[in-house]
Amino acid sequence: MKEIVTWAVTIWDMYWGNGWVQYLLALSGIGILILGRKKGIALRLFFYTVLLLGLFFCPVSGRVIMRCIGESVYWRVLWLLPTVPVIAGGFTEVVSRLKNGILQAVLTAVLVGAVVISGTGMIKAGNFERVYNHRQVPDEIAMICNRINADRNKSEVRIAADEYAASYIRVYDPSLKMVYGRRGYGAADKTIKSLYKQITSEIPDGKTVSDLANTAECTYVVMVPPDEKFLQDMENGGYRILDTVDLYYIFVCEQHR
């Protein structure tokens, strides 16, 4: 029993974090049940939440949404479905009960302030960082692109990179041709699809990556190697280290220049 309670508390903390959102949600729900019962607000919010959750977990609509925003983002927005309408509805019901406009404005400011300070700001959380390049991509990606451009001397090349780097390389310099797009879309054949899966795997294998990259005629491979053996396997497969940028390695194959 103690283990079950501990597990439940751990999951609860992981879900809500250290903010006050769960308490605001509880207070809003209570406010709706007490103040909005006669207006049917609670019932409408209930059906609204059920509808959203139905669309969210329905295989067809879920797959469409997932393809639009990405699988990882898809599951992260789940907590927003009941939270946003319930808190907004509860606060609106409480504020509308006041007849004095000044009191409504003051209470609105207090409630909005409670929402604002209940979580961690996006900048403080590290979701944004200042960069110093004209395309406003992470500086490490700009440095990778500049290094490749200096090496390729305006010749056409093919690049395979992990998910993070590939997304920004296309933004920074569209002339750098990628062998696949975001999440591996646009891969021309099974070899390139396999290359994407291998590069983005938890522990990529250097021999497999170099073999697939050679078959796909990739000039450069950009990724974070897992260990020294990977570096040796890449070199044995014809891909030498051109340069490093932070944790990223730029591998180049002279055969495919």
C-alpha cells in the first residue's frame, strides 16, 4: 500500500511540477460546481472536456494531430485539455458574480497574476537562448554550416544529421542538401530511412551508420557520437572527422565530394 501511495505521489509531482496549477484547477472546479450549477456551466465544460479527450485518444484524429505537431509535443499538451477550460470557466464565473466594475478588474488582475506566477517562465526554463547569427538558429548549428560551406567550396553535397541539427541546417542554409527531412520524411528509399533511424537511435552503431551513409552517397554526417568506438568505426567506413562543434562531430567522406 505504501509503495502504491509513493508511486501515485511521484507521478502527481511529475505531471504538475512545482507550480500552483493543480490548486487553481481544484479551486476553479469547486467554483464551477457551486456557482455555475444552475447555469449548466459545469455540464457544458464536462462534455467539452470529454469531447477533447475523445478526439485526443481516438486513433484517427490522434494520428492526424500527431503528424501535425509531433509525437512528443502531442503527449505534452494532454494536461492542457482539462486544465485550460476549467480554470478559465471557474475564474470567469467567480468574477462575473461581482457587480462592481472596479472589484471585477482587481479580482481579474489577481487571478491572472496567480496563473502567471504558478509556473516557470519560458525564458527562465531555458526554452530560449540568445543567438548571434542572421538566421536566428542555435549558434552551434550556424558554426557547423559555416564549417561545411568552407570545406565544400560551393560544390553540391548531401548531408545526414540527427533530428535537432537537421531541422536547423535547412533553415540556416537551404543550399545544403539534406538526404531526409524532419522526422525522416522525404527519404527516397529504405537505405536513407534506415540511416535516419540509426543516426537518431539511442545508441547508434558507427559501422552501420558509415555503411548506410556510403550507400546513400552522403558527403557529410553530423551527429553526436556515443563513444570512441563509434569514431573508429566511422573512420574505418571512410568518414574522417572534419571538425567538432561543442558535442557535435562533422564527418566527411572524400569519395562523395
